[in-house]
Amino acid sequence: MKIIDLRSDTVTLPTPQMMDAIREAPLGDDVVKADPTVNALQEKTARLFGTESSLLVSSGTQGNLISVMAHCHHGDEIILETEAHLYYYEVGNIAAIAGVMPRLIKGDRGTFTGHQVQEAVRGDDLHFPPARLLEIENTHNRAGGTCWTPSQVADAARAAHDLGMKVHIDGARIFNASVALDVDVKEYSRHVDSIQFCLSKGLSCPVGSLVVGNYEFIESCRKKRKMVGGGLRQAGIIAAPGIVALDTMIGRLKEDHDNAKHLAQTLSQLDALSIDLASVQTNIVVVDVTATGISDDEFRAEARKRGLCVSSFGPGKVRLVTHYGISREDVDRAASIIEDMVTE
Ligand SMILES: Cc1ncc(COP(=O)(O)O)c(C=O)c1O
């Protein structure tokens, strides 16, 4: 039985072209900036985002962490959304390692306004930590892969900058947003100080993320990356598939979005399931299974027995993610497995 794995776009395997690129990549020691393949990927990325510089890092978590460390000092405040990945899923690293204090904004499907930023910043007072950094997540994972428009980013970033803060985007899936809204990623980068995006999600690379920003910021990130053990040597074997990804894997994300919408529309016809269709903007479908009478964990386990992998997504919710390697037929089969489950 073929297993249909919709747990995450992180389960994607490298394409044959990526495997060839890994084998053929010219290599060197990247800690001393001497890996030509890493340098080529970083230059290409900086051009794509219109920034001065960029840096290859091991993961999204590492990219976000070192960005926070480069922007903030211990004791500073970071403002972010209540369900931000950086707050929810990154092991408390911003507190444990970066030593910053989170202050949360309740978003609307993951987004918030400049006015909310102004309200969240408490100002200069003996009692308060200095608000140093605003973090925006685009697309927003726990909100269901929802997109920020460039003008929403501009509004929030302007408010933060006017208050003397820097702005970082956790753009693990920023290309999903740019494809869904048909906007260039430069329309995001021009409003903010840094962006982290992942190669290892919808772009299907085995490993890696990049951080983009100005030269000074990226050199500070390079130092923090070394500090947290992320200085890699012949990292060209990671960069080589990244170059292939940027050349070949961005446009096809639309197929994942279309499959996710199709899946969500099919599942939403089942009475026992509830889906916020307006939040299905990219490749993520969050399904409320409460009315089935079984828990999200039971739902996940039962689906697994029938050849479908989904992930638990908090009480009563499961998440399904479309990606490279998942066809329209797979999505239809996933929907019929779930239909059988909930109607039996
Ligand atoms: C929005 C978001 N940010 C950051 C990350 C962390 O990326 P990584 O798993 O590469 O550390 C993820 C991973 O799923 C994510 O969804």
C-alpha cells in the first residue's frame, strides 16, 4: 500500500537534478568563505531578494535564532504573534539562548496591523525591557499557511521602524506566499531588515535555510552561526540542491496550493469536519475533527492504519500539507480515506 504522507512539506525528497548537483558541486571550506557553491547560492539569494548579502544556515530554527541574536541584546523585547513558530515550536530558544523577552500580539489568521504594533510597544520606562525587534511569520504555519500581503508587511514594519525597532520575517515558506499572491519576494524584503527562508520545505531540498539582510547584519549572523555550532565546512553539498531549488522549484508551488484547495473543498463537504476555507491560501489545510467524536491523536492513528499520514495540530485539529511528490490522485485518495473514516 502506498503511504500518502501529508504530515509536512519537510518530508519532501530531493529531485534527481538536486542529487546530480550534489555529486558535481565544487567544494571548499565555507567557514573561511571558500566554498564556491555556497558562495554562488548566497549571491543568487541576495540578488533574488534585492539585499546586500545572505547566509546559508542549517535550518529555519537556526536562521531565526541567529537573526534574533544579531538584532537584539540580552534583556531586549521581541514582539511576535501568539502562535508564531518562533514562540511555539523553537524550544524556547529565544529565551534560553538569545535571552530576549517575548511580547505577544493576537493576530487575525496570523497577520496583525501597524496599529497593533504601536499598542504592543509600551515605550521607554524604567520598568520595561526595550522593544527591539518585530517578528512576522509569512506564511503563518499555525494559522494554516496564511499569507501577509506586502502592504500588510509595510504597515506593520513602518510602525516598528518608527518606534526604533528592527523587523525580521520568518519566511520559512515565503515563496508559498509570493506564488500565492503573485508578488516578487523583493516586495517583502524591501520593507524589513531580515528574512529567513527554508530550502528544506516546499522547495524540497534535504537541508538548509538562508538568512538575507544587509552586509553588516549578515556578518553578525555569521558570527552567531559559528557560536551556535552552525559553521559548516564543505557545505556546498547543501548549497548545490539549493541552487537547483531556486531555479526549478518555486513556480511549481502553485500545484501544491491548488491541491490543498481541492482537498479542503472536498473535505469541507463532510459534516463531521470543519475547515476555515478562507485560511487555505497556500499548501496547508487545518481540519477541526472535534465533531467526529475522536481526538486528533486517534484521528491521526486511524488514518495511518489506512495509509494516510497527517499530523496532530493541537486539541481537536489535524494538519495536512501538500507538496512535491503528492499528486491530485494522492489528494483524492487522501480525501476518500478520510471520508470512509468519518462516515463509518
Ligand atoms: C514557519 C516556520 N518557521 C520556522 C520553522 C523551522 O524550520 P526548521 O524545521 O528547518 O528548523 C518551521 C518549520 O516547520 C516553520 O514552519
